Amino acid sequence: MRLFLIILLSIFTICSSLTFSQVENVQIQHGVYTFLKEMKVKGIISFIREDDPVLSRFEVKDLLEKINAQQTELSSTEKKLLNKYLFEFSDSIDPDTATQLFNPQNGFFTDLDQMVTDKVKYLYAYQEPENNIYFEWLGHFYHGQDFSKENAVNSDLYDIGFRIRGTVFNHLGYNLTVIKGGVSGDETLAEIIEPRLLTSFKWLEDTENIGNYDFTYGYLKYYTEPYEDMNISIQLGREDITLGYGYGSKLILSGDNPTMDFLKFNFDYGIISFTSLHASTTGYFSYTPEERYTKYYAHNHLKLKFNNLFDIGIGETMIYSGRGIELGYLAPVNFYKFIEMAIQDRDNGNIYFDLQTKFVKNLELQATFLLDENILSNLGDLEKYTNKTAYQLGAFWYNPLNLNDLSLIVEYTKIRPYVYTHFNIQNNYTAFGANLGHRIGPNADELMFRSNYNFNEWLRFAFEYRYQRSGENVYAEDGTLIKNVGGDIALSHGYVLETDRAYFLDGDRINNNFFSLGLRVEPIRDFIFDISYNYSNQQNIAMNTSEKLYYALLKFTLEY
């Protein structure tokens, strides 16, 4: 035991000779990820680990510096965006570029007028050579107006919170974030404009005099480079994450789900990039405490990176419940499907393959192919119910026809019947009842077009169109199930089968057209306005009915 401690201490001492500035992560909603993505497609940077896209602040800073070294390749707007983010990710508290509301040198609130300038803003910041801490204030306000009803209805959401982040010992990043909010107006509209309400216990419990919700995040992340260009990190805690590729929604982990608690391991060296994650979440909401349960989500993904060609990977997921942590799924070097067979085939496992190209400047192609449960044995019979497969194909074209600052995206997703389901409802591909995978769910497909244009560093335009088709289970008027076509993530085929056929888009056919026009405006740093108009027309082909929804949304985000 003593020898083991000496070895660990030696490794820590060697690794501590390198410094990494800010190890804590950049939240996945931050606009810098969009900028990095566009620079990657443009060929300015070669790699940004998109299958597990959350990056440390120092990693973002390093990427920005690589972009800065190629300024001659950038448009005028791209240079302004670059400078904007370089200032922010310097994490400086220099009074020329940053300001604090609680400034111990000048006194509290003496810099209040600086809060409406373009400086980087903190409630409070403290820096030492190897340790630092930053306090930030968070706030959001949503106003939605639904024009599709006879009398227009509206809904308001408002929340406030704080974030404490920093890095100690140059290697250990930390983050604590708490947000508390309330809702007034139409509750159904509130759930449309902020779907995360459906995974907030306080919102669903609804026992207080006002609809309210809360979100909390917190983690520790240790990062080291034992050898040059060998990157290793271990993270324990909770934050919003996504997994896999996808320009619209993702097949593997879309992010449209409650925040999960997880232990994550990342390894990058040479052509190898590896991610292993083990997370815990909950089942469907219930008012009865005895019916509540914990479920686990395990994920491994191995990717090979070939410079100027493509990245190719293979990944697995496993969902299980009804017991404690399964050590076989906790080990990062394992093949989940064989482990599942060894412990008597109780769990819900998927395997997937993905590919992303980088051999054509300004054009990126990507693809994901998902196999749910059954591995390759039924691909010759595409209409068999056990052929639970899905795939996604997409293209990202940046600066099309030499039009600077414009991006065009197209993506097609097809998910066969019963994908994401499981004979044990507690093991289906959900968390808190929300689908972990692609938003359309099983027995559906989607064609998506998206375009974005940066007018300048503070104004961005977005347009999106989605055409979705789905086949839903058939029910009688009294709610009795007439025909299960694999269109409900909460209802599998089970062990007793009426038929071994599962035809794509069978059942009650639903077509949906969705349009969205939006502007993101940031006139002052950290004061962000998102303005959008959204329209959907859902048609039930069998019943010859349609349901339209069109609403406007204003979202204001304040972060400092």
C-alpha cells in the first residue's frame, strides 16, 4: 500500500510540472462552440472532439490561439468573433478588459457602471499563480406568445442563479451552478419553449402556489498530460452533455434530457481518442416514492483520427436498472454486449459506428449507424421486428460559393420501429421519461435544412426547416391498444409476438412541417437576446386532421 501511494505521488509530481490554466469546462450552450465548429469545417483547425464536445476553458483558449495564428484566412467578421472570444477566455482580471461587481480594491459596487460595457464581467474573481476562483451571476427571461389559438396566450419564465468555477493546483477544475426559476401564464406553452421543465421534479410535482423549477450542476475535473500530446482527464459530477454526431438532434445522446450524474474518462493520444462514461439518472416521474427508481447509462466510444482524411469510430451504450452499479459496465476497456450475455441478458444495449470527413475544405460529411440490441444478425431482413436500426447522414457546407460567414446544413435521420424500446420499461432509452436519443423517437424519419449567417460579431441569423414523418401506435377511442407498430418508446414488442414483422411508418401516419426564423443579438458582452418565430403543422393522414402551432419567443440571457 505504501509503495502504491509513493507511485501515485510521483506521477502527480511529474504531471504537475505542466500547467493548464483553466481546467473547468465551458458549458455546452456557449456560442464559442459554434465558432469553433465553423473554423473546423473551414479547415483552420483540424480536430475538436465533437462526439464528446464539452471542452475545458484552456482547450478552447488553445484552439482560439491556433485560429489566431491563421488570421489571414479569416473574414472580417470571423476576426471580430475571434477577438471577442480571445478576450473572454483569457480569464484576465485586468481592469482594462474585465470588471468586477464586488471589487475588493475599489470597494463594492464602485464598478457598477462598467457592467453595461463590453468588458468581461464577474461578480468577483480572485487569482493566484496556481489557484483561482470566479463568481458569476446567471439569469434568464423567456416570453412566449402563442398565436395559433383563437385567443392568443402567453407564458413567461424567469430564473436567477450563480456559478462558482475555477482551477486549483493547475490540474483540478471545479464548477458549482444553481438556477432557480418560476413560470407565469400558460403552462403548456411554457413546456414547449423550455422542454427541460418536463424533467424538473419541482415542476412536475406542482405542490406550490406558483409553477417553479430548478437546475443544478457541479463537478470536479482532473486533467493531466503525462507525455507530450497525451491528454487524460477524469470528471465526476453533473453537467449538460451530448454524445455522438448530429447537426440537429443526435442518435446517441441528444442533450434533450435531464442532467445526469456521471464519471467520465477521456484519453487522447496520436490517432486515438477514447471516451468512457458511466452515469446515473431516474425513471418516469411518479407521485408515489416507492415507484421511483435509479437507472444507469454506460457509454464507451473509440475513435481513430486520420489527418486531412476522416475520423472513424465505434461506440456502445448500455442502460440497466434494478441493482447497484454493474462493475462490468464500469470498466472502460470492455465489450458491453458480451458482458450483458455473461450476466444473463437483462439490459438494453446499443452499438454504433460513426464517420466524419475532413478532406474537403469548407465541406464536412458525417454519418452514424446505430444497432439496437441485435448485432448484425438481422440486417438481411429489414422488415423483421428485431431489426432495430437507425442511421443519420449529414453535410455541413461553410462559405458556400465563396459567401463568407454563411453555413448550409442538411441532415437525414431514419429510425426503425422499436428502436430505443426495451421489454423492461425501466430499461428503455429514457431519463425521467425523456428520450435520450434523437427527438423524433422510433418509427420515424426527419429531413432537416438549416442555414446560419453572421452579420457581424454580435448579430447572427438562423433559419431551420424540418420535415418529419412518424408511424404511431393505433388506439381505440377508449384508449385500448389496437396495434403496436413500434412507435412508442415506452412500449416494446415484448416476448409474446403477434407478428415478427415491423414495417417502417406503419400505424397512424403523422407528418409534421416545422419552420423557425431566429436572430441572436449580443449588443453588449454577456447580454444575449434570442428572438425567434416558430411554426409547425402536424397532420394526421389517417384521420385527415391537422394541428397548427405558431408562436414567437424572446429569450434574454445574462451571464456575468
